[in-house]
Amino acid sequence: MRASFTLILGLPLLVAALILPFVVADSYVVHSAAMVLYFAYMASSWNFVCGYVGQVSLGHAAFSGIAGYASVLLFTGLGLSPWIGMILGGVLAAAISVPVGYATFRLKGPYFTLTSIAFAEIMRIWLENTDEFLGIPLKGAQGLTVPPVGGTSFLAFQFDGKLPYYFIILAMLVGVMAATHVMERSRLGFYLKAIRGNRDGAEALGIDPTRYCLTALALSAFLTGLGGAYYAQLFRYINPERNMGIDLSIDMAVMTIVGGQGTILGPTLGALVLHPVGEMVRASLGGHVLGLHLIIYGVVLMLAVLYFPKGIIAPLQRWLTPASKTTAPQTTVTVATPKEVEGR
Amino acid sequence: MIRQILGGTLALAAAATIGLGPAALAPAHAQSQDVVVGFVLPLSGGSATIGNQTKLGAQVAAEQINAAGGIAALGGAKLKLIFSDSQSKPDIGASETERLIQRENVSLLVGAYNSAVTFPASEVAERYKTPWIVTGAVKDEITERGFKYVFRPNNKATYDAREQLDAMDLLKKETGKGPASIGLFYEGTDWGRSHAANIKKFAKERGYAISLDESFPPNQVDFTAQLLKIRASKPEALIVVAYTPDHLLFTRQYFENKINIPFGIHSVGGGSEDPSFYKAVPQKAVDYLFVQEDWQIDRLKTDTDPRVLDANTRFKAQAGYDINSYGAQGISNVYLIKDVLERAASTDRDKIRDALAATDITSGMPLIVGYQRIKFDEQGQNTFGHGVISENIGGERRTIWPSANRAADTKPVWPVPDWSTR
């Protein structure tokens, strides 16, 4: 049922994303679209654990920053290709996430959220105030720059045009969606949903909540890390404030929640609506009426949460799936499964 | 199934209307004879005050130029300024730069105060071969990348530090007296940390001992513990790096504690450049305070150039206070653009770039900030860019360094009097 819904909406989305840069051969649009995909990717990585476990983490930016810094430092210090640095950075983020998650997943609701903020803020403040750590030049709050190699080099993750960056993040987004799809159907996915539904009940059935939440968190941290490394390569600059700061964590959470958490396409829909809204009001009002664009963004956010508490994916799903009852009656059986009706 | 996918496509079309909104937004088409200049500035968020001061300064200068007949070499073309908000975020600054170049078809760009925004945003400009004039941002590397389209009239971070010690050296030469040790008290940010590092480097070269090296996280609520450290370490001069809220708190508490620092407090701007700072502290607390900023604060008292006075009248009418450092930089940037356009006689980006590279200004409104000259080296850095250091004497901020900017009747007070005799 949900797979087919994902396909119904996802396939045209993918086709549109693939042809967009060829239809609108304007690098501003391609750049903006790449930023939408980047936020969709980051939100999907956040959703990977938070959407399914039902705990709101506002510390995910730390994983993005850790991996971003690792990939840039490995490139500038050791000359290692950012592609490898990206993976190693993701692994480092995952490794750091485990002890953090071990301590924080015992807490529920606002306590989990608060400790996740504390963790990310401690990381950010430490990084901003550390010029050198074990001989590694972190350059504190100044941030790191990626030296241009000149021209296009696939190995160095540097391209002259915007198109390669666009398709890389598109591939990454499809990847994270596929991973979410597999996870949803795996033992891990069912365990997570059971934990979300009733943690004590799940535990009584023999599911170890800490273990499965940690597994999901490590995977999520790894994916978030890849996104952070991508950002560093796209802008050739990374600093603690933007790449580890709470703004990024909030963006990830808000886009997922507005789009529909615990779904494959929800985070992408959230990014697809919110990022352009932010961009549009900024472009039309940012220079004239001070701060008004931020207020409008906030109002859109409030309306979305007010009218689509389950995310904007919910009405789309209702609208697109009744037809499936006639064409594919066998899928209606799964409609009644608890995972569809349980509260989030 | 096909019908469903069609339905999905329909839903997508609705989303696309939103998604491609910015693309569909009709760019505000300038009249063909206008020269469109894009500004990327922090207009909301933490550094919004500064962004808006630069914006106002730029608007004032454009009003003056347009009223005086525009760009003569382009048949009286008017300057049209387009402002966009970076929100102090690197990615948004880069996206806005992309938009200004692609959508608004700007001839050149100015921005972006925050070094973290300027760094990636000016790279976008370089890629599109669109000239970018740096305003406010001091990060050294901005003009050390071998770029051809990035120009910085203002000073680098290293210049700021060097100038503070230059001023001490100058006063030492004039009076034979000077500090043996310097204390550093700075916020633990990009700005504070890099400034402290530069001071340490120059202090070592010039034989000043560093008696205190103390950083603090921004937005403190109490400086008592730090003031005890300052009192205990007895620096003979203290360099302070702080934005308005911390600078205010520090100044008040320092005043209450009456700590004697014989060669004074040397602030590298930030809070002490902010007009609201002086309204919020008693005059006695800022007596003999040395301030390094990119603007000659006493210029308005001595300058007789009617354009400077007119600019100040216009600025004050909107801001409620006299031109300050960031307002002056906005004015300077726009007059620099006028000079460049007169020489380029074209709105072509490459011709403007070449004219920028050939800039050599030794008089007039572009120098309102207090420089003697604007001339860029091959990296696009104005090597004549410098700050101006003032001392608060008798309730007035008087320029004391460089000596070329010092008024004849300004007598620096050095060393500063003890609290017991004030």
C-alpha cells in the first residue's frame, strides 16, 4: 500500500527531478533545486531514526558537522579524495552517535530533545573554540575552506558547473529513500514502529529498545554525515555555526514534521514546500521589509502544522489512494494494519 | 496504476507551481539605462543592525549620485541598488548571489559583512565572472585565493591587529612612554579568536609581553570573575574584542570596579562602534577609551565637503544618529562604484572588472571612511585600507592614529589618568 503510494508520487517526482535541469537550463534554478534536494536529503536522514522512533532530535546537525569536518580535513591534510573522506566522516559520525544515543535514548520526549540539543551545542562550542586539536588544524570559529583544485575533478569532488552537484545529491536522496524503504520492511523497521507505538509493550515482547534505536541512530548519523560532507564540497566552506548549529537541526526536524514523519516521501515533500517558500519570500521581500519574510515563513509553518498535523503527505495520500481500491483491491487488506492507524 | 501515476503527476504539478515559484518570479526589470548593483547583506538576524547601516549608507550615496546626474560616462544612467538578505548564513548568501546574478542581472555585487558568508558567496560571483566588492568582511583568505573578480577596499583582519599596536608604537614614540605588557580580552568567536591570534603574533615581533589571554563566550551576564583576573594580571594596556551587549556589560562593570590600566583600554570596534553603546554608558566609563574602526569618527566635525555633510543629514534623518563605520562603508562602496563605472563607461561585467582592477583613487567621497587611497593589489586587496583609532577625550572621540588623520588640535592623553584623579 504505502510502497505503491510512494511509487505513485515518487516516480513522477523523480522523473521531474531528472529532466528539470534540462528543461530549465538556468543555474539559479538548478542551484535552488539542489538546495531543495539537500534539505530533502538531510530531512530524510533525520526521519530515518526520529520519524520512526518518534523521538525529536535537535542535535543531528552535529553529525553533519563531524563528517563535514572530517572529509575536508582528510582532503586538505592527507590529500584523501572527499568521496572516501565522506564515507569515513559518516562512519566517524556513526561511531560518535552510539555513545551519545546510549546515554540519551533512555530519556523520553522533551528530555531526549533537550539532551540532543546539549550534545550538539557542546560539540559546536568546543569546535568554535578549538584552533588545534591533537595537531589537527580545526581553525575554530573561522571554519575550514576547501582549496580549489582548479577545474573539474571527479576525484576531488569539484566541478565547474552546478549539474554534477545536482545529480549527486539527487542520487543521494534516492539512496536514502531506498534505505528507508528497506528499513521499513526489515525487522529493524517493525521493531522501531513497535517501540514508537508502545515502548514498554515492545520491551515486554522481547525487543531491546536501546539496541534497535542505537542501530537506527548510527545509520541515521552516517547518512546525515554524508549530507554534511556534500555541503562542504558544494560551498567549499564549512563552519561550526552553520554546519553544527541548531538552525540546521531545526530545519531537518521541521521539514520532516511538516512533510510527514515516519514516511518515505514526507521529508522530501516538506523540503519541496518549505525551502521554496523561504526562498520566494526572501527574494521578493528580503531587501524591502525587514524580517517580514521570516514571519511569513513562520506563518506557513504554523498553518501546515495546524491543518496537516500528520504532515502534508497525509491529504495527498488520501487523495491519491482511493483509486487504488478499484485497480488493486489486494492492497486494501494492508490498509487496516495497525501501523497505518496508530497515532504518532 | 497508470491513472494513479497520472494523479501523482498532477499533485506534482501543483507542487511544482510552488517549487518553481522563484523561477517564475518576474525579475524587477530595470530600465535599460540603469546600472543594477546587487547587495548581499545580513538584513535580519544577529548582525542585522550592521547590514542595515551599510544598506542605508549605500542608499544615501546612490540618492546623491542619481540626483547629481547619475553616471556621466553612461549618458546619465542611474544607479539601481537591489538588496538581499543573507540571514548571516553561508548557503543563503551563496543562493542569493546566484539569484542576483541570474535573475536580477546585476552588473556587480557588494557584500556581505560576515566573512563566513562573503567567502562562499564571492566564490559564486567569481564563477560567473561578476565583480564583487567586499564590504566589512575581514577574513584574510577572502583576498588570498587568486580570484580575479573579488576586490576588498577595506582592511584585512591582520591589518586591524597591526594598527592597534601601530597606534601604541606611535604614542610611545611621541611621549617616550608605553606599555610593556598587553592583556587580551576577547569573545570566543571567529572574529575574537583570529584577532587575538594576530595581536599575539605582532606583539611578539615588537617585544610586548602578553600578560593575560582571556576569552569568553558571547552574551555574558556577569564579568566579575574575568575582571578579577584582569586586576590580578595587571596588564598595562588591555585589548578588548566584543559586540555591543558584552561590550556594554564589560564597560559598566569595569567602571564600577575602577581597575587602573595605565595605557588604557583598546577596543577593536564591534560594540564600541555602535552609536547605541555610547547612549547606554556614563561618559566617565568611556573616558580615554581607544577605539579602532573603519571610519574617522571626528571627520564630520572638521570636514567641509558639502557632500559629506549632506550624506550625514540624509543618514541621520533615517537612522537617528550620525554616519558610523558601516554606514560610511556603504557610502564609500557606492562612490567607488561610480568612479569605476565612469572609467569603464559600460555595464559589461568584464569591463567593470578591468576598471576595478585599475582603480587608483586618492581623493573624494570613496575615501569618506578615512583611507588616503584605494588601489588594489593583484589579489584584489586595497593595500591602503586602514582603520582609524580614536581616543575618547573630554567627551569626544578624537582621532589619534594614523597621524595623517589626526586633527592639529588633538592631544592624545597617554598614559591615561588613574581613577583616583578622574
